[in-house]
Amino acid sequence: MADIQSSEITDKRCYLNRRAFIASALAAAGASAIVNPELHAQQPAPHGRKLATVKSPLSGSDSPNTWEHATTYNNFYEFGTSKSDPALNARGFKPRAPWTIEIEGECAKRGTITLEDVLKGQTLEDRVYRHRCVEGWSMVIPWVGFPLASLIKRCEPTSKAAFVEFTTLLDRRQMPGQATDVLEWPYVEGLRMDEAMHPLTILAVGLYGEVLPGQNGAPLRLVVPWKYGFKGIKSIVKVRFLAKQPVSSWQLSWPQAYGFFANVNPAVAHPRYSQAVEARLPSLFRTMRTLPFNGYGDQVASLYSGLDLRRNY
Ligand SMILES: Nc1nc2c(c(=O)[nH]1)N[C@H]1C(S)=C(S)[C@@H](COP(=O)(O)O)O[C@H]1N2
Ligand SMILES: [Mo]
């Protein structure tokens, strides 16, 4: 205390010297010392096939993280629970060819479709989106994808379809994490129909202009930029239209912490993490203020008018 007071009262020079001392100490430690160490625990994914894309007008202008960040620091519990596990354990993951998606529930076009078929005549767009995990880290990722709405339309949902549910591949041989009970398998997620139809909601097949590596959810994953990362279900094999709200895997495992909506909200804390601040990788420190709806409020806040977002987290 005495130290703070004396520097406050008179000795500005001393204060400036102290700042200079701290700055030089940090410089001596080297920038790498304050970078998140888990980023460097694995090799980045090998580069994949290039995709023909056009830039989406809905793309943001933040400067993206690197390929190394996006492919070495992942959450994909099917391949292990640490951030560095998926880069290692998904290296051998081979999405089966052809990749098929079951279309089920309240829609006219139930049945099996192939990803290839879904992509036929589809324009793939580059969209730079902020990506925010519950745990307080964030990245900016240039996804390659197409609006989920375009897949939904071709399924011809009935008037009863109020929600869409997604399911990840179940394959214990290729996904070692599915032999553990950290979550119930397969991973399930869901959206309300208006959220699913929103133009910001995409199905991604790539990032940085290349096909998705295993760790990022090859060959098809959901991206909903105003929600926490866990909504972004990976390696999707089933899409089901429902009249009632589905229960997602994280809701099932810890409902007090993980709600169905999962809209990024600095005012609602997770029992273990503040949601008011975030560390933009590669930084280790949560020095960035988190924006409501991850900064997409102008475009999506109206979806929730009349909904108490503290209760519906
Ligand atoms: N099937 C499946 N999808 C998943 C997860 C998972 O464990 N399994 N983790 C989620 C979480 S918590 C996050 S933050 C994002 C991470 O996506 P990224 O690794 O591409 O950054 O994927 C989400 N999708
Ligand atoms: Mo997450």
C-alpha cells in the first residue's frame, strides 16, 4: 500500500521507471512465455485439399488466427479432453466415403443423403467468424461453408418442425474418447428453427480455404458464431426435425452450466468461468471484454426479444 501511495503522490518518474522495468522484464522473458503453451503441444494439421470459394458479405473483418492455432487447440472429446488431444488423435481419422447424413423427423424428404450430393450446385463461402469457448478462450477463424438454411429447405420441414437436432458420428474404433464416459455418446446438439435458418448459421466443410482437418470436425460441422463453441457440433451424421426442444449433450451432462441457447453473454457466468472476459489466442490472458452475442447482437438479438436471457442461458 505504502508503495502505491508514494508513487501516486509525487514520484511519477519512479512509476515510469517501474513500467519500463516490467516491460523489459517481459521482453526478456520472450513473447513465447506468455503464449498459451498448449498451442504448441502438437504439430498443426497437414494441409488439405483446396476448396473453390467466394467471400461472403456476412464475413467479419477481424484478423484471423493462424492455421496452427485453429488446428492445434481444439475441443473434440471424441478424441480426448485436453486441447492438444484432437490434433494428435484425429490425425488418422478418415471420414468414410461417401459421407452420409440421415434426415429424420418432421420433414417431407426423410432418408439418407450424401455430403457430395448436398454440395452439388452449392456455392462455398469464406466467412471470418469469432469463435468463443465457454472456457474463456477465443479465436477468429475463416470458415468455408454454406448456409444451414439451404440444407433445411431441401429437407422440406413440416409446419410442426420447431427445432433441429444434430448428431455426431459414433465410431469407437476411430474415436477413442467414445470409450470413456466424459459425455454420453454420440454428441448431440440442437437449434431452434429460426436460429437454424438465420443467415449467419452455416455448415462448415473447411477452414482457410481447405477441407476441414479431423480435429475441426471433418467433413461437416455446425458453426453458429453468436453462441458458445459447444453448439458447433462436429462430424455430423444426422439431422432430425422436431416439434419439441431436444436435449444437447452438454445440457444433459451439467444443466446448471450449459443451457440449450448458449448465446454468448457476458452477464451470465458459468459456474467455473467468468463469461465477461476472454483470452484471444495465442494469448494466455483474459484481457478482452466479451461482447453480448459474441459481437453479432445487431444481427441476432431480435431472435430473443421477450426471452429472459438470464434464465434461458
Ligand atoms: N462432436 C463434438 N463436437 C464438438 C465438441 C465435441 O467435444 N464433440 N466440442 C465443442 C466445443 S466445446 C467447442 S469450443 C468447439 C471447438 O471447435 P474447434 O476445435 O474447431 O475450435 O467444438 C464443439 N463441437
Ligand atoms: Mo467449448
